[in-house]
Amino acid sequence: MAKPQFKHVSYLWDDAKAKELEGDEVALFIYRSNMLGADLRLTNYGGGNTSVKIKDKDPVTGEETDVMWIKGSGGDIGTLTKGGCAALYLNKLRGLENVYRGIEHEDEMVALFNHCIFDLASKAPSIDTPLHGFLPFKHIDHLHPDAAIAIAAAKDGEKITEELFNGEIGWVGWQRPGFDLGLQLRECLQNAEAKGIKLKGIMLGSHGLFTWGETSYESYINTLEVIEKCADYLESNYDNVFGGQKIESLPEGERKDQAAAIAPILRGFCSSHQRMVGHFTDDPRVLEYVNSNDLERLAPMGTSCPDHFLRTKISPLVLELDPNEDLSSTEGVKEKLTPAFEAYRQMYTEYYEACKHDNSPAMRDPNPVVILYPGVGMFTFAKNKTTARLASEYYINAINVMKGSEAVSEYTSLPRQEAFDIEYWLLEEAKLQRMPKPKALSGKIALVTGSAGGIGKAIAKKFAEEGACVVLNDINEERLAGAVEEFTKTFGKDAVASTLLNVTDKESTEKAFKDAILAFGGVDLVVNNAGISISKSIEDHSLEEWDRLYDILVKGQFIVSQAGVKVLKKQAIGGDIVNIVSKNAVVAGPNNPGYGSAKSAQAHMTRLMAAELGGDKIRVNMVNPDAVISDSNIWAGGWAEGRAKAYGITVEELPAFYAKRTLLNEIILPEDIANACFALVGGLLDKSTGNAINVDGGVAMGFYR
């Protein structure tokens, strides 16, 4: 059989793979779901739903019964597994119509879905469950394709749908998902059948698309064909998009520079209620929209599809700044932007007050999620990187919808009250309340120098485990690549960014912070960890070695801290600088004039910065390790041999020697230093600055007096 050809969607069906699943309708339904979810033109991440109806044996009666398998609440069809599905007795689900008290009592039906569970290992059934249950088809796809929603959100959407598909796609006007919408889908189908029309799908006004088939493959092909036809129709009508171009974009490099310059300031504004993580994109679709004549008219309207709206808020904030705006004065930029943010917060408050019900949850953060900068791109801010990135993707979906609707008719968004009823839906609030408590470093961004190995890697790993986004860096590209691969596998792509960094080079350091800003919107935690060690007597110490020590340890700490402070002050939400110093900053030992004095300089610079930056709520503290042998670069370059010679022992005897001389008789590991760093930045010591934590197993000579 020839492979079907599509222009606007991806045909991903593998006949060989599907053949392996023959006879298992649930497996084929999951396979179809994964193929549909793999193409973001078909549906957004986490959006839409798929189902299959099968015959199965009732475990109680042993009799054959009808069962519906459907994606469970909160899942994503692209990554769906059987464990992410709900399986329900179909007769019980449909029997709930007998106790349904009407649309005013929609929410109480969700709890009743649990009485219909067939597979006791089921995920919680989603709000879309009755929408699938009241349609008779074996396989059903409910998706949010931009091309279909563009028609569904158009002023003349129903007429366009009727004419485009010759009546074979039904229409149900906008209504919030729930039991009643399921009944309306059934009614739409029955009305068509009464007229002798065989529907192959139903368009939901402003919302999405339902399609179906008697086999998993038939449903898949039907879905692709309907969406392809919508996309073809839109493409044939694209002319003078968004009213034409009003301004030109900056060149790519300049866009990135402007974005990096303004993002920390925007992050500070958006973090007035809770610390947010940012995402930036200058995707061509975004630039076409933000540079257009119609931006001013369309942006305040907000989105149409509920899935888009829940992620992006009622509307974006459009910055009234020239793309070439001079952003060198932080205070000047903040002065220009303050009225815009105050106006947005006031608009959101008024929206809440006008639309709230007696039982509505308390008003949430009034800051914008989406910020548009004409000529530059789009910023999104949320509680973590994944949510910020998804908000960006969803708003691009919304841009696609607006573009299509405007091309064939006129775009319409959800009415304000409808939008509010979704945003503050009690079921959505209950879902939010069930979410796990944020980790200690959630919403924070950490740049740990030299974090591709040793102590730095352990610190970065600890911070990531506690919820932070981490910017891995190193001067060694190969070593850095290995760390990035490891961290991405462990923590996911949204938690990790990387940059090459030479701490002795101002330009390299500034680029590293720029990369951090473009990845996450700013920085909260700066750890000066990169270092080297040279153990020689004053007579044997060369000037080159002395300079190298002071360049990396002292000048490097200065350069990185200076660049970090610039970002922290732009954000104006406080932050932490932690310097990895050493017991040697305090203890005078043999063969150590260069390293020890450089560490002393690092220690005193810590105190000086703490004294200077306290007014900005920037805390500066230090951790003093000793004898961290495991996976540490400190033992390279002859240091181990030098220390062994100084103590009259062999290199092999060093670990036991160092442990034995401590009060606790303990070997110090990189993880021990990481734990100390977390103790300083994890929230319990937020009123501590200018302090040192010794992590050396207890060395009396290193005690602070």
C-alpha cells in the first residue's frame, strides 16, 4: 500500500509496528495516540484526548462488557502509556445521564466518573471522558490542531466548516468541556443522521476537533485528512497577513543582545509574587505577529482554545519599546516599564473582580505570563522552565490560530467570563492543590563555575535535585558535553543549559551570563568554584604559576561576581553568591604561599562583597573545604605530589592522612561541599551573609576566631 502524502501534517504510521500490535486494540489506540502527539501541528503538549471502546470480561460477573479506554487526566498523548489511561464501564458512564442534574451541576459529575472505573489501576478520568463516551465510534481522536481551531475561532466558523466539508463535519458551538458537551456531541451526530448525513467529525467552536474511525488506522487517517484540508484552505487564503508589517525585526544577533539585556528586568517585574523562570523565542511566526499592524488589535483579545488560555493567561503584555531602545540604564528601563506592569496588574485585578463567583478561588498572581517585544521576540515567565516553555509554545499555537482566522474571516476570542470560568474552574483549582509542594530551589537559576566535574558538578547536581535550573560550564568542551548529557538524562532538558566559560576572560564570562539569561531569564545563584592548585615552596614557586593561581582564583572570582551582580541587580529580587574557598585561607602550612594567599584573597573578597551588596538583598558567603580528593581537579598538576612531599608521605597515603588529622576522622567528598552550598542558599539561612562554613572534617587550626 502506497504511503499517503500530506503537506501540512506528518504521516508517521508504521505498518510493521502496527502489525505487531494486531489483536490488541488498546495497544493500537496508544500507538495511534503517540503518533498523533508526535506532531505538534496536530495538538499541543498535554492537549486533546484519544480513546478506544472494546469488549472485555467483567472481573466480577465473568460476562463480556463494553469498556472505554481513554487518556487519563493530565497526560500527554505523545508520551501516553497504558498506565496513563483510564478504563471505564461504558454502560455505567452512559448511565450517569440518569442522575445528571443539568449544566449548573457539571462539576459534581467528575467525582461520579470514579464509580464507572473498570481497571482499578486507572488514572483519574479526565473532564473529556463523557465527550468520548456518548459518541458510538470505536476509535475517537479529540485534538487541538491550529488549522482547525483557526476555523473554529473564526467569526464565520460554522459556515466555513459546512461549506469546506460539504456538511460532513458537524458543528457544536463553544461550551466548556463537561458532561453537557458530551450530550451535545451526541445530539449533533443524531441530527445529522436524521438528515441522512454521515459525519466524519465534529468541530467545537473556539476549541478543537473530534474525528473517529472503526479501526485505529481509520481514525488516524481520518484525523490527518480533516486537518490537512483545513490547513490547505487557510494557506490558499493567506494574503497581507496580520494587516502587513509595521516594523522590521532587528538582525538575529542584535535581537539576542536586546533580549539578554531586558530579560532580567522583565523577570524581576514578573517575580513580584513568586520567583519565575523565563523563556525567550524569536521564532519567525512570533516576529511576523509582533511586527504587524494588527498586533495592537489582536493581542488584547487573548486566546480562544481553553488549553492555550490556561497556559498563557487572559492576554499578553506588549512592550511599547523601540527595538533599538537603549537598555544600558537599568533604572531608566524600569522607569519606562513600571507603568505598563502596573496597568497590566490593574487590568487583571479588574478582570478578576468583574468575573468572580462567590466560591471562586482567591486571585492568583496578576503579572503577565506572555510579554511581546516588537522587533525582538517573545518572553514567557512561569514557575519553572517547562511551564514557561510550554506557555511559549501555546502562544505560538494561538498566533497560528489568529493568523488563520484573520485570513478567512475574523478572529474571535473567548468572552471574558468564559475565560475566567476556565482559569478559576474549581476542578482546575483542585488539580493545582494536588500538585506536590515546590522544592527548595524551584524557580531559581544557578551558574556554578567549573561545573562539568568534581566539586562544581556535585554542587550543580545538588541544586538541580532541589529544583533549580542549572547552567553547566567548563573550559573543557569535551568534559562539559559529558556533564550536559548526564544532567539532561537525569533532570530533563528544561533543567539544564550549558556554556563554555573561561573565568579569567571578561568576554567569555559575559557571554556565559548572556547564555544563562537567554536560557532561563536570569540568574539567582552564582557559585565561584573554578580553580587550580599549585603546591610549591616560596623558593620553587615561579612567577607564571603565581599569576595563574591569582588569575583563576582571585581575578576569576572577581570577573564572575561582577558579571553576576550586574544581573542580580537588574532583577532586583535578591540572590546568592557562594565562593568555594579553602581551609588554606586561614591555615598557614608548608609549600603553599601562592595557593594559600590566593584563597585568603578570595575569602576577604567574600566579606567585602557581603558588606557592599547587602542593601540589594544579595547574600555573599563562602564554603571552606579541605582535602576533597574524589573526582577533583585539585589533585592534577602535581598538587598531590607537592602535598605528599610536604607531609613526608606517599600520594597513596594522602586520603587516610587527611582524614586522620581531622577531629571527625572523615574523608571529605564533593557531595559534602554541595550540601554546605545548599545549606547557604536553600532558604533556611536567608538572613546570613558574610559567613563561612568549614567542611573539612574538623581542623582546629581552621577554626574562625
